[in-house]
Amino acid sequence: MSLIDEIKFNEAGLVPAIAQDATTGRVLMMAWMNAEAVEQTLSTGYAHYYSRSRGKQWQKGETSGHVQKIVDIFLDCDGDTLLLKVDQTGPACHTNRQSCFYRQKENEAWRIIEEPKP
Amino acid sequence: MSLIDEIKFNEAGLVPAIAQDATTGRVLMMAWMNAEAVEQTLSTGYAHYYSRSRGKQWQKGETSGHVQKIVDIFLDCDGDTLLLKVDQTGPACHTNRQSCFYRQKENEAWRIIEEPKP
């Protein structure tokens, strides 16, 4: 039984993958993988995802250079979510912020807690 | 514009929510919320989710007592994923482990790195 056989992909053939900075523990982003992205991630050691909006495979950082080197991979109890601990090169967010989770609830609004890198 | 208005729920009316231990930084679980679960979480200060398998709302810990007190809530750049920093009472996983991510890739297999609490 291979690693991939134990992953439960959803009806669209996808599994959510959470990327966490291996050094700081900060949660950087959540994206989706299909089986091919999992295989590409395992074989290259760098995070690959599947873009639902663009309908294609992508390596994180393929254009920005902001790649994610895999340190550890975890599978959850239900087998339907992956957690990646990564060495993140540059900002993880396409807005040029370290994390995609840069909006924090403050009372009744989302407050931006991180500005894009210059 | 309310907090919920900025959240992009998927075609099933759901948004994934990652729960992270506010103290240790460990990622504990990922579950889904509908708008009602978000409202319940905001109004009570404790994590509520929507169970896709059972088709109903649930408060995390409603039977086990292993509740999640909300410390902070973050929304990602696309508005389609939530990150909860929580004070977790007891184990987060229904298998009685601290985190649902207790299987770690080791070579070509998933190795169990945490045993259930006695």
C-alpha cells in the first residue's frame, strides 16, 4: 500500500494541504492537491498543488521563486487532509506577505496585520 | 459589511477552518464551517463546525468535552479559508490524540507518531 493509497481524495479528486513554516510554526497557506500533485511533491521534495481556478498543476513558486521545500508531511486521522512542514523561500502569499492569513478578526472587522514586503 | 460577508463559502456553503493550538503552534485539525457555524463560533467564543458526514452543526467537544476556546481568528487572502488559534481542552482528535495529524511520512509509509491518551 503506497502513501497515496491512504489519502482520501474528495469527489473532485482533491485533498486540502496546509503549509506550515517548519521553523516558526506559522500557518502559511492552504491549497489543494490532486494525486499528481502529491506525487510531484513526493518525488521532487517541493510543494506542488492543483489550481482549481486555473484547472492545472502548479509548483508553488514556479513563477515567483517562492518555493516550499518539504521538511515533513503529515496525514490526518480521516486521511483527507495533509499538513506540510516547509522551508519557505520568500513570502508564501501571492500578495507578497509571509502568510496568506494576514487578516485577523478584531471586534467586528478583519484587520490587516501584515503589509506586503517592499 | 460584516465579518461573514467577506468569507467566501464554497458551492456547498462551506469554508475550511484550520485549528491551531494557540500555545504550542501545533496544527490540531481541519474541519468545515457553514455560515451558521461561523456565527455560532463568533457568538459563543468556542469553535463550532458543520459535519458533512452527519449533515449537521456540531460544537467541537460537545460530547467529549474537548472544546476549543477561540483565541484568534484569521482569514486568508482569497477569503476562502479560516485559521483559528485555540485553547484546546484535552485532545483535539476523536482518536484521543492531541492532534489529528499523527501520521508522518517516513520513507514510503505513514508512521504513527503519537499514541492515544490512556
